[in-house]
Amino acid sequence: MDIHSLFEKSAEFHGHQCPGLAIGVRAAVEAQKLLDIGHSADEEVVCVTENDACGVDGIQVLLGCSAGKGNLIFRIRGKQAYSFFNRNNEKSVRLILKELPQMESREAKQNYILEAPLDEVFEIKKPGYPLPEEARLFPSIACEACGESTAEPYIRLENGKKVCLDCFNEYFRV
């Protein structure tokens, strides 16, 4: 499939076409080439996204990364940046969107993102952290304040009681 067909396929999932979706589609296509990956059946491909914007939908559609499967990890930094990892060959890459030239229309911007040379669209680096571990299953613990079950890593101890993050009173001094 050519990149425009992949963009249209992603737009069906996303709900509309936009430059943000084009960013994720282009990042996914380039990650496939750079890391020798395809659509992830399980957790062999991992994406760590630094935003929760439109582009993430393109990555889900084209690479099969999803939060539920544990291979789409949100590390929110407010950046149009994505780190991709191939568990099978241990290759990785971080793609950071460059400042784009001004365009007369959204469609022109989308086409530029999809068609311009890679080095005009993204800065290419190595991720600054190792491959995230595979998703783990944790026991659930009932919050002693609200009674709701919570995964063990998200329980806090407060006044001798096990409480969930919603019931926990954060302590800040600065």
C-alpha cells in the first residue's frame, strides 16, 4: 500500500484527515523501514509516544501498538516525538517532528508530511532510555477508603491504610 492509502485507512479509524494524523502515519511508515517491523501481533513492536494527539491513531492502525496490549506507552512530554523498538532485533529509533514550513492549506501540510524527504520532516535519534519491559499483570487490592479494586503498583499507604491514587492525599511542600 502506498502512504496515501495508509493515511486513508488510518483516517477511517481516526474519524477524519488532519496533519496530526499524517505525522503518526509517516512516523509509523518510517519506523517500519528503519527497524524492519510490520504490524505487531503481540508486543514485538513497542511505541513510546510523547503526546496523546492525533498521530497516535496512525501508529495504532499501522503498527498494531495499543495501550491494552501494553506496547503503546504514553510518556507525555507535549512533543511530537515517538520512540519505536523492535524486540526481535533490538533496534530502536526516536523520531521528532521538525518545524514545518508554512503551508496554504491543511491538505498541503498533510501531503508535505507524507511526501517530503524524511530528514525534512523528522529528526532521527536514539531513544534516551532502554526498551520498556513487557507488560506485567499485577494483583488487585481493594482500596480501604472507596472499596474499588486497584492494581498493586497504584496503591499507596496512608495512615496505615491501603488507598488508591484517587483517595490518596498527596503531600507537597514546595
